[in-house]
Amino acid sequence: MARKKNELWEWIKAIAIAVLLATVIRYFLFAPVVVDGSSMMPTLQDQNRMIVNQLSYKFSEPKRFDILVFHAPDGQNYIKRVIGLPGDHIEYKKDMLYVNGHAVPEPYLDTYKKQVMDGHLTEDFTLETIIGRKTVPKGELFVMGDNRRYSKDSRQIGTIPLAKVVGKTGAVYWPIREARFVK
């Protein structure tokens, strides 16, 4: 009888540890996210399922062109690409990104730009016309979707505080045929 009681206790401990580990991993390290909409096409497709590394932004600074998930002002989570870092002056002219006065290629948009027949993929703007400041404020990011014509991003909602960043996208895992690491 004591042996069965001991075995039951061991099972309860093992299940409790498994639940605790799963909770820690899910809420503090990696989170599943579903892409909702076409704002990141062609890089990410509507209904792609992804893993977001929540730990990456707790111990490191974001880098230009990282794709991240953040809490938007409307209460939803958005997936966008980092274009401007704190202190950057951002400008678009004739479909070219300029950071601090220097042209910066966006190779992930090359194929998409070739498909546009009526103008530019990204309309001309300066950071000052968007947010009323010459540079991205300290502790904030300027983000944009890859589907520039159909993305609600920093051009409409302003810069994003670093505190609102959930994490960096890591990998698409569903659908299986589209499984890959995201760049």
C-alpha cells in the first residue's frame, strides 16, 4: 500500500513539474502567434503560425529589419519589421529607404517592388511628416509592414515603445510546407 502511495506521489510531482515548465516556457520564453492579415506579405502569409522568442528583447537591443510582435495602441498584437531605431532619421524617396541620410537596401522587398505597376511600393515620406520629430525617440522604434500599401504601421500609429515589444519572430511552423526560419 505504501508503495502505491509513493508511486502516486511521484506521478503528481512529475505532472506538476511538467505543467510548471510548460507555463514558464510559454509565458516567458517562446509564444505561438498567428499572422492575421496581409500586412507582412510576401515575407509572412495570412494564417502562418509562428514562434516568437520573448526572451530576445529582454536582454538585447533590437536590430534594424528584425521582425517583431508588439502590443499596438488598439490593444491587438501586430507583427512588423523594424525600420528605425532610437535616434535614427528615417526618410523614403522613390521607393528607397534613407537612414540618417544614407540609402539602405531592403532586399526582402525587391521581388515585391517589381510587381508594382502603378507607382512605388512605399510612398515618399519623412519621419517629421509622420510623427512630428526629426528622429525616432529614445526607447522607441519605427516599424513597417512589408506589404507597404496595405499595412497599418508606424506611419499611422506612430513609433512603438520598446516596453510594448513582445518578442522577435523566430520560425514559421505551420503550414508545414511553409515551415522556415524568418529573416
